[in-house]
Amino acid sequence: MDSLGCALLPSTCALCGSSLPHLSSVPICEVCWTEFPVQSGDLCSRCGDKLDAPVLAGPTKIGLCRACRLAPPPFVRAVAYGPYQDRMKAAIHALKYDRLHAVARGLGRMLAEAIAQLADEAPTEILVVPVPLHRSKHAERGFNQARSLAFHALAALAKSHPAWKLTQAPRTLMRQRATESQFGLTPRQRRLNVKGAFEVSDPAAVTLKNALIVDDIFTTGATARAAAKTLMEAGAASVWVATLARASRVYGNRHGTSAQFDDAEENFELAGKLPDATLQGSSIYSSYGQSSF
Ligand SMILES: [Zn+2]
Ligand SMILES: [Zn+2]
């Protein structure tokens, strides 16, 4: 029983290893909770990607990244709490792979802060749709982290934004087939990999409704694009996206090593929005799981 208790309630911080002052159901120390990185700098006003240089898009002078200018995403806007690095990365791994469910509440509060960035512009009534796992992945992991984070985020938002009608819709979107890692795939193979991955269980439930897709990590945006496209095709009025973390796109590096995203589930490409020639010819897209040069 003692060993079981210790397994459930570690006495050291799961992120920095410092000893916790007392047994806690949340194995992250107070210092670590205050040191999660937050998004900063110039971000794409559409997808939230970092803008390397100020990019002006037409007379409105809204900064858009290259991907959003070439192929506007089917969602209105994507926001994230912070970059996928340091403590954020460690905490998400602790939740997903070490199954430290107690971490979900604190991370859910951060997701709530990300969602709150949309409060002024998003509709007053919105369905919150966690990105689903395929049932084989769900069986393997035992839970869907996106759903867990959404649950805690909505609990926090009910207090901070009581007038905002955010409704959980965890069964709206289904992943109808398992998707392979995008690692090492050509743009065409990636398109095929993500194509048709999602379906809406009951289109009548989303017709003319606004939806907020929620996930733990936004990497290249292909998952968000595919999920948003599915919801829009089912008749949604608008789709928004909020994630806990944002992995910045890696631009080709001078050492010629492969740039990698280490979350295999999120190694997606632009879901077929750009022609292969554009993808292959662009330094921006040259690096996913391939040599940069
Ligand atoms: Zn710590
Ligand atoms: Zn963008």
C-alpha cells in the first residue's frame, strides 16, 4: 500500500526533481508552475505561428505567416498558451505518457487562458470539440488528453467568463482511422495520411454552430486544418482553435540535420492546401523529417 501511495503521490517535482514540501496530488512544484514559457513576439494573426519578420497582408496590415497567405486555413484563428518547450513539454509528456492526470487541472487552467484570448472576437455560444484519438490509440493510452484538458479549461472559464456559453462536445468529432506518423513522408503521402481522418458523428449537431477545436499541441497545423475542414463541411458557422502549446515550425538549418517534431501524432503537413511544387520548393517546408537540403 505504501509503494502504491508513493507511486500515486510522488514527493518530488515531476519537472525539476526538487522535493515537494508535502505529499501532493499534483506532482509539480510551485516554482515550476510559475515558470512555464508563454507565447511572445510577433505572431501570425491567423494561425499563431511566429513571424520571422513583419509581414503585411494587404491594406488591413494584419500580419500573416506565409502558410496562411498561400493557403488560408479553414479556421478563423488559432491561439496557444505557450511554446512547446521546457516545462511545457515536460508537463505534457508527464500527462500523456506518464499518465499524471493530476497535471491536467493546472494545464487546463493554462488552456483556459489561451481560450480567453478569443473572448472578444469569438461567438458568445461555442461548442468545444477536443481533437479525438482513434479508438486504438485511446485504448493504448487509456484517455484522451485533449478531452481532459478541455474539461479543466471549461471549469476555469466558467468562473472567469461566466457569460460565455462554452459547451463541451466531446463526441462531435470522430477519428475514423488511425493516422501514421508523418515522419519521412513526402507532401503527397502526408496529404493522403491526414485526408479523411476525421468525421462528424452528427452533422445536425454542428450545423450553423460555432466550434472551438481544442488540443494539447499545435505543430504544423495540419491536424487543426483537417479537423476544422471536417466541421465546416458538416455545416459549422465558424471554427476556432486553441491549444496548450505551440511547436514552432522549424526552418531549414545550416547544419543540414533533420529538423524534427518529437510528437509523432502531430507531424502533419498542410493537408493538401499547397501544391507539391510549392511545398518542395519552399525552405519553410523542406525540413519535416527530412534532410534540410
Ligand atoms: Zn519543479
Ligand atoms: Zn499563419
